[in-house]
Amino acid sequence: MIITVASFKGGVGKTTTAVHLAAYLQGQAETVLIDADPNRSALGWASRGELPYPVLDQWQAEQQLRPYSHMVIDTPARPTAADLTALAASCDLLVLPTTPDVLALDALVLTVDFLRSSAVSHYQILLTAVPPKPSRAAAEVRAVLVDAGLPLFDQDIRRLAAFQKAALEGVPVYEVKDPRAELGWQDYGAVGLEILAANRPDRLAELPQNESENL
């Protein structure tokens, strides 16, 4: 399965999402993360510590002959329309992370409008950096997206300092010494389960019972 993470706006958790979806999928089968972002954010993350899967740049990926069951691609921020078309054509699922704020939503609308005009339907929106209660920002944004009929993950990703710590240490969030780190990992684990349920339903029978029951 090939999952591409893309956004027309930076700072929405694109690389964090790619890193952690790859970590989840690695727990199911061999996975590789391709860093196609000129900023090399995923490669930088990996260089500061150790991730449980290989991280390759585009050139390395082209030379890589070893097959992987899953591939996650971290893309350039603000891709061109042509780039987005090519990315969508070469993946099983396009994940569009967005924070629940006006500027991010404006960028998301542009992305979705373009995908619709190109007849691309295999995409799903992920709300990231969701503030804690009593803020209702995420709930309000979710309601707007649902009313618009847009495909949205059931699970949100909480705004946690543990993700920044993980990036600095070069590890997945579950390895960070932070009392809320496990919550961040649970969020991405739930998103991973949604992806498997939608794209590889046959894999659910192979998951531990407590994981499949969380769907």
C-alpha cells in the first residue's frame, strides 16, 4: 500500500503524520518512508535518532530494489497542481493533514477543489494539532467538513508537546519521556487502523483482537 501525505500549507503536521503512519504500518509489515520534501524534514528527523524503518530520499528510492509491503511518502509543502496530480495517481490513499484554523482551511479548500476538478476521490482529511477542551475549534471545523461531504478520518491528532520532543530526539512519539506521549501514539494508531480498514480489510483479521475492536 502506498500512502502519500500532502498539503498546500506548511506547518500542519505533514512530516509528523508521515513519520507516525510509517511507524504504525511497520508494526504490520515492512515499511519504507520516502522523503520527497526538498526540506528533507523526515530525513532530518531520522538523522537525530533512530526510526524503526528506513527513510530514503527520492534518488535512493529509485535505486532501492528491495520490495516493501507499505510505502509512505512525505511530499513538498505547497505542491504544484501538476505535482499533486502525479502524487495522487501513484498512491492508494492521499492523506491531507490540516490544523483547525482559518489559514489551514483556506489551503485545504484549494487542495480539495483541485482534487475534485481532477476527479481524484481517494483522499482523506486528517485534523491535526487539535487543542484541548474547552476549545471547540476542532468540533466546529469537523462539522463544517462533514456538512460539505468531505472524507474525514474519525480520529483527530491532539496538539501535544511530545511530538516536538519526538522530532528533536529523532524517534517516534512513543519513545519520548513525556506523560502524554502515549496519547499521541494512540491517535496515530487509530488513524492507522482506519486506513487498514478502508484499504486493506483483509489485514484486520490478522491484527490483535484488542486493536480490531477499536475500529
